[in-house]
Amino acid sequence: MRDLIYRSPYYSGSFYPKEKCDLNKLLNFCFIESPFGPQQIPKINNNNNNKNKIYGLIVPHGAYIYSGAISANAFFEIYKQNIETFILIGPDHKGIGKRISIMGEGYWQTPLGEVLINNTITKELKTHNSIIIEDKLVHQFEHSLEIQIPFLQYSRLNSFTIVPILLKDQDIETSIMLGNSLAKSISGKNAIVIASSDLTHYESNLNAYEKDFRLIKSIENLDIELFYQTIMELNISICGFGAIASLMRAVHLLGSKTGVLLKYGTSGDITLDNKNTVVAYAAIAFV
């Protein structure tokens, strides 16, 4: 029998706390105490009929002290839905992986426990799309997906699996191709797509708001061409644009009609330091 593959929590102790008790305390702050969070904690509730179907989410991937409360709004939105699999898409920040890199099997570890990769869906994706290539190494050193796992572990009422995907090539053709493959692989399954991206980087608070809200309008309208056009026109330094475009394509094919902005904020808003450059974050749900 093959040994199970484990991905260790590489960024615990930097982007989020290393100790379980400290991590739970910070997650609790993000959900309940921060004015940028939902100011509610996920509670056990078997009534799943009060929420619209969520096809996907966009969440940031900054350190929890900066973007965690923004992220909490997205994860709170789905806590009543007993989703079985989360397709996690993010950018390959270091550019060391394949065009599209997937980790096809094994477990991801965090201070809150282990999460199994859904190897049925990963096999289907690799079958449907030849540019989706197995690359475990790039996943070990990329933070954009790892920091989503504790949020899922903290807020879920059920056990779940993940499918981790990283994009080195974020052009529109690659992103649409991945979105098509995702829609085909998860159609009819109890799964949703989560795209990990921060928005404007290292500009003034005013510039971030002006640029990002124009970009968010194209995201809400599921308009991929306008999304790329706006990034180019305004020179927006968004890091996970390919992940967002892949999500937009997939959720549109699966039935989503619109994106809904749940929360927007910048590091300057959160630290009360709007005089210096900021990084911007948004939580968006697709219904």
C-alpha cells in the first residue's frame, strides 16, 4: 500500500498562529470581534433552506491580522451548507510550478487537523485537461491555498475534502480552459469553487478603492473579458486574477447568475493607517 502524502502547514507561525489554541482565538476574533467580520460565529443549525445556493467564493490570502476578518464573511456565508468538496484555486506566486499545478492525493495538515484531497475529482480534472499537471512541490511553498484550510475547518459543520490547484499562467485562455474543466468535473457533485486573490497592492487607499470597485463590478457581472480589460486599463496589481477568471467561468456554467460583494477593505482600513500604501481584500459570493 502506498504511503499517504502529507502537506505540512508551511505558513503556520507566519500568516496565522502555529498553536491550535491561538489559531482558534484569532479565528474567533475574525468572525465575532472584528468590525470587518460578520460579527457572528457559525452555529450548528440543520436548517439549510434559509440560504441561497452558493456556487463559489472569492477570498483574500493575506496574513489573518490583515485579511482574516474579510475572509470570515465569505466562510460565514456557507456555514449552513454541508458542502463535501472545496475546489481551491490560487496563483503560483513564485512561478515555480506547471502551467496549472494540482496536488492529486493525500492530506493537508494544519494546527486544526488533517484534510483529505478528493482524488476522484483530481483524476477527472487531469483526464479532461492535459495542461493540469501533478506538482506537489509548488503546493508546499505556496501560501494562497493553505491559509483557507483553517477557515474551513473552523466553520464547517461536516467533514470535507479539497482539490488544490495553482495557476502559473493566468492568461484568459488558460483560465477559461480551467473553468470549463472544473464545471465538467464537479457538475452534479456537492462541491463549490473558492478563488484566492488579493486585489490592489501597494497603492494609496483612495486608488485601491477607485480601481477595485470598477473591477468588482465586472466580477459581479461574470464578465471575464471586461475583467481582464479593466485590469489592463487601470494597471491593477491583483495577484490571483487567473483564479478569479477560472471561478467566474466555472460558476457561470454551473448556474450562477451574479456575484455579490460581501465585504471590502484594505490593510490601511484595518490597521487605521491610510496614509501609507495598502493591500486590498474582498469577499465575494456567487449565487
